Amino acid sequence: MRATPIEINWHPGLSIYASEQFLKAVGDEYGWLGGTDDSGKLLCILPYTIIIKAIVRMVRFRVETIPLGEELEVEKEKSFLNNAVEYFRCSGADIIIPATTNTIFRTYPNGAIAAPYGTYVIDLSQPEETLWDNLHSKHRNVIRNAIKKGVQILSGIEHVDTAYRLVRDTFKRSALPFMSYDSFMLMVNGLDKNVRIFVADYQGVVQSCAVIPFSNHSAYYVYGGTCPEPLTGAANLLQWEAIRYFRALGVKHYDFCGVRINSEKGSKQAGLMMFKERFGPRLVQGYMWKCSLNPLKSAVYSLGIRLFRGGDIVDAERHKLRSP
């Protein structure tokens, strides 16, 4: 499998994260790599962005390898990723950093540092009654109670500033950094009509929010936040109404965007995993990975990420990877 640059030819049947409008908004450079077999047939595509920080050129994937037509064999995908690594190395990139949390690869290239990771995905082709029945009974109960108490789910770009503050402050309470307002707005404006912002309002106070990019392929619950002491059930109701909304729109999947595998019992990550799991989704398991292309500049990235964030997601989860 060879990896070569190809023309971007996005359509709504593909992930919104593969679109040129999104890639351009979040990358200093961007493009698609195509994977071709020995006959020259295009079997898959891999959208990418390059972020330039000081002297380091970092490749970041915003969506996993996208097969075209028939299912792509895992070994062929691995061969394609090996060739993709060589392409980026020869083109002057310094490191491939961990992908965004919606991006779950089925495999990873030779020489990469990998960690198990997953996401929960709901099939929106099911009847609404089935989706409701798939909810855990506790979710259904708190959703009913939130409705009785008068929680209102609102949607619109006019809520973007409120959503940013809630997400930023939620990250801050977990001692996690979040992007600047300008970067956030660059992303939102790049998504244009392909993003929905939902808020749950109770008596004039926003309890929770969700920022959800989408195309016909999938809706992604990429960012969410709550006030410090949200009303029980408000966030659950918001998610349920978002699921109903995208199903009615004809979107095929609702992706909760990332869960850590085998989270420590009682941890915040385990609680978040349970919240998502109780909506009745399917767990998709795979890998996050990173790969050094330039040893010296990769070391600069690794040192910086350890100093400022205590490491990246691969550093945090790599100990869970089982040897084949």
C-alpha cells in the first residue's frame, strides 16, 4: 500500500472532520493522503493537518483511516500507515502527535507508541422508541424528572459564548487546559452550518452545554461542559434531545468522542464512561498513537508536553497496551 497526496473530494457522507473547511480551520497545513494498492486502485483516505509550533512541525489526524468501498483489511491499513509515516518524514514533519479523541485507529504503524482507546457510538437508524428503550433506567428517570422540572433544551449559534465559558471552566475544574476563545471560534466558524450548539436551561441558568460537529456520516459530541452544581438530569436530557435531533436530521451515527479503556473504578473517567455507556451505544475499541519522525524535535515536543500537561493521552494510557 502506497500513501500519496490526493485531491480533497469531501461529501456529506464522510466525517465532517475530513472536510476541507474544517481541516483548513484547525491546521497550518492540511490535506488528504490516499492509499493505493499495487494496481493503483485507491482503497482508503487519511485526512491530516500539520500544526507548526516554534520549530516543530506536528502532524495530527482528525479522523481515522477512511476505507473506500469494501472493508479494508487491517494488515493493508497497517501497510498504508507505515507508508504514511515515511511520507511525512520525507516531507519534513517532525512528529505525529496523538489524534483527536473522536479518532480511533484499528491499528498503528511500526515504531509508533500506542495506547488502547475507544469511543461509544449510537446507530441512529433505529426507531426512536428503540433508542429510548436502550437507555439505562436511571437515565430515563432523570430525563423525565428534568422535563417535569421545566428544563429547556435550546440550540443555536447565539449560545456559542456561553458554551465556550462552560467548557473552559469544566476543563479548568479538572486541571486541564482548553483552547483559547479565538481558536475555539476559528473551529466553530470553520464548521459553519455543520455544527450545533445545545444548552440546557433551568430557570434562566444554563446547566450544561454540548458542541456537536456533524455531517450525514456522524454527529460528534466533541465538547461538553456544566455549571459547578448542575441540576440532576439536565445533561442527560440535553444528550437525549441531541440524539433525537440528529436522528430526525438523517445523521447515521452519534459518537460520544472517546473513552479510556479499563478506567480505574471510582475515577472521574470511569464516571464519564458510565454516563455515556448508559445511553445504550456500541463500544468501538482501537488505538491512539504517536510516532517520532525527527528524534531531536520529537524530544522537544515530549519534554514540552510533560512539563505543561504531564504528558499526552498516549503517555497516560500506553501502560494498558497488551503485547500481541
